[in-house]
Amino acid sequence: MRCWDWLLSGRHQHWDEPLLPEGCQRGGSRWAGCVSPGDSLPREWDILETEEHYKSRWRSIRILYLTMFLSSVGFSIVMLSIWPYLQKIDQTADTRFLGWVIASYSLGQMVASPIFGLWSNYRPRKEPLIVSIFISVAANCLYAYVHIPASHNKYYMLVARGLLGIGAGNVAVVRSYTAGATSLQERTSSMANISMCQALGFILGPVFQTCFAFIGEKGVTWDVIKLRINMYTTPVLLSAFLGILNIILILAILREHRVDDSGRQCKNINFEEASRDEMQVPQGNIDQVAVVAINVLFFVALFIFAVFETIGERAILLGGLIIIWVGFFILLPWGNQFPRIQWEDLHNNSIPNTTFGEIIIGLWKFPMEDGNERPTGCSIEQAWCLYTPVIHLAQFLTSVVLIGVGYPVCNLMSYTLYSKVLGPKPQGVYMGWLTASGSGARILGPVFISQVYAHWGPRWAFSLVCGIVVLTITLLGVVYRRLIALSVRYGRIQE
């Protein structure tokens, strides 16, 4: 008799207990299987991966969780200070140029994502990851030195944020690697963890920044290298240090892994020798209609979030879109109460040298200015103020909750469905295009809302968004049956 024993876990196929031959037994947390000499191991008992491979695979995935978190921190850690720092280094900078500085990040990410994704399809994923993180480190260092040039300082900041966006193009590599290194059952939770790390980075970035506020605007200067360490530069220096640490961890821990939808090791094309037992990636044509549809769905989800900011996966995605639609529908102006008109010019072309907390307190208390109440209400220059009802606080808060719930659902389900539709084949280029579509949405969203809102007001702006969501729900309904995993489509795994 020959005997095998292996761990019973989600990494192994399941079989019915009656299939166990006589003399085979369950041992603790492991299964033991025995067959007579000359008999082949039943397919139901195939070992999907070794314990060593499993641990290495998940160490690599967790390193990419960290990479996503640090990338998000790098984006948001200076968001609250970009405008005052821009004014400090270059007096010619205005709010219009600030818009370009903010948009440059998304533009850089949009351009770089498909390139890094293509790179990761044919070379070890370490290469685009390390290069992209190095670009981010260089961008942070440039940001710390933008005060040095005698002129045109604002353009150096523009370049620095653009380079940071290029470095953030590695999100396509992170998601492509995770999709290829997880089974169908593992993928949804893995994609959720990536989104969680990304969101956590966005949230904690400004928190980290406030920790350095005590340094002040002047700070200290390291004359040898002409480095000014103050409340504006310390956050990016921290981000650069964490980037270097991330590179070291990737070099030391990340390994190339690929599994099929059931969890079996597949032959890896990314230049690491695969064992004889590893399977070839299953063949099958990708449903291009489903791929394009999810790109559109993801674009709309990110577009809506950008506007608002300045169960199976298909059903959850549909539910998320419906929740978003309800949120924007509630946000439409209703009733007969009209806003106060702001008859006095606010001179909003500059921001006073106050802290964020002081601004918030000021908005709540409506402080007095020169003995008179500071002018508030709708600008007289916007004609729609005269006939558009006010949006009540209850409306706004309800909408915040609904859109805040709907957006992350749509975001996560788009990435998850996309990775499953593509199957276990290399996904770098496709993930690059999906990331680029999201970056494009973050560029167009603020432009859309600023123009439509300024000229026609919230009723038109939010009505158009509701219309876009309805069209998106219609598209989802048309392609609903096609949004299935590649292995399910070809009958290798039951849905």
C-alpha cells in the first residue's frame, strides 16, 4: 500500500467521504489516503499545492496589500497641504493651476497603468513594482525640493505629482498578480482586502500629515543637502522612506505564483521555473464584451465618486448602482424654500492662512468680519440660485450615507468580476486599462461637476448623474449573463 496525507483546507478539492477506499482514515486536521500498488491516485485526491507553496503565495499577496496601502498614503498624505504649500513656493499659482496639480496624479496613473500592466505580463512582476515604487520615491524627493528653484516652482510641483501618479500605476500590477495568484473562491476576499488597504491609506494619509503640523512652516534646514524639513516636506520624506522599505520587502519576500480557478499551481510565464506537477493555464477565449462592459461600469463608478468627492458579484454590483442612484436622486433640490443670495463678493480667489480646523469651525459659526456677518449663500453670478430650491442638511447626509455605501461595493465588485471574467491568464494589460479608466473618471468627474454645477446648478448636475447611472444599470442588465468566471463559462467549475 502507498499512502499520502495532506492538509484539508480550501487549497484542496473536496470529495465525498464514501469515495474513501477501505483502510483510509482521517487523521486530525489532515486526510490520509491509501491505494494499492499499481493504482493511480484518484483525481478527486489530487494535491492542489504544497504547504510551502501556499505560505509563499500568501506572503507575496500580503506584501502587495502593503504596497497598495503605501501607494494610497503617498497620494493622500499631502492633500491638505498642497494648496498652502503651492502658494508659499510660488505666488503666481492660482486655484486653476491647483486643479492641474491635483489632476496630474490621475493623468500620470492613467498613462502608466497599461504600460506597467503590459510589462508584468511578460516579465517578473518584481520589475514593474520596483521601478514604479522607485519613481514614487523620486517624486516625493522632488516634492521636498520644489522650493529650491528661483522661478517656476509650481511647475516642479506639477511634475512631482504627475510622477507620483505614474508610480501609482502599479495598482494594475498588484491587482493582476492577486487575480492570478488566487483561486476563484479566494479572489473576492483578496480583492476586498486590496480595496480595504487602498481606502485605509487614503484615510490615514491626512492623519499622518497632521502629526507633523507641530514642526511648523519654518522647520529646520539641512544646509549640506539644502533640505528644508517642515510640515510640508516631512510627510513626503516619510513616504519616500516607506517606499524604500517597500522595495526591500518586495525583493526579499515576493515570489512569482500563479494558480488556476480551482487553486492548482499553473505554469508561470514570469520567468521562475515551475515544477513538473504544475498545470498549464487553461485555454479559452475571453469574453471581450464583458471586459468592455466592466470597464464602462468601473468608469461610471469612479466618475460618480469623483463628482461626489469634489449574494453574487453581479447582483451586488447592480445593488450598489441602485443605491448610488437613490443617493443622487435624494440629493436633487426639492420643495419651495430657496437659498439666501450672496450679494457681496467673497473674493474666493485666495484662501486665508488658517488651519483646516479653523475653516470648519468658521463655517459652522459664521464669524463676523469687520463687524458684519460674513456674506453667505448662493452667488448672485449663478442665475440658477434664484429659482433652485435649497438642499437640506438631512438630504445631504442621507445621500452621503447611500453613496458612501454604494461606491465601495461597485468598486470592489467591478475588480472582482473583471478578474474572474479574464480567468487565470496574465491580466496585466487588462488591469492596466481598467485602472486607466478609473483614472480618466477622476480627471473628468471634477471637470464635469464644476462646469455643469456652475452654469446650471445642482438640479441639472445631479439629474445628469442619475441619468448616467440609469444607463449604466441598463448596460449591466444587457451583459448580466455574460459576467461570469472564465472557468464557469467553459464548464470547468460550476457557478
